[in-house]
Amino acid sequence: MVTIDKYILNILSDPSEPKYRSINTTNKAFQDKVMKAFGAAELMHCFGFNTVAGSTALRTEASLDVMQEALLVLDEAME
């Protein structure tokens, strides 16, 4: 399972948990496993993440349905 999958599955499993709804973009694992990939920022945007001004985090404002659909598309592409 890819790192982005883990982030999204955590949100879908407990959508009210604030720690799952933000990502520290300076985190080494995030930088190494996500942001080094071509199109990673665009993919995160497709999931509904937006950069919060003046912060090192991404916040999601997307509906769970949109996230679920985007996750299915990602998983199909990975196969």
C-alpha cells in the first residue's frame, strides 16, 4: 500500500479525527514517499487537500465520497 493510501484510509476510517485531516508537509516520510513522486501535489489536490497559508500542513475540505472515489482511481492505476 502506498503512503497516500494510508493517509486517505485513516481519514475515511475516522473522519472526525483532526490528526488524520492534516499532514505535516515537512515530515521526512511525507517528503521522501509522497512529494518526490511526479504529480504528487496535484494528486493531493485531487483528494481535496489544500495548502494552509503560513502553515506546513495540508488540510482537506473534500467530501468523503470524493476521497473514496479518488482512492479507487489511484488503486486501479497502481494495479
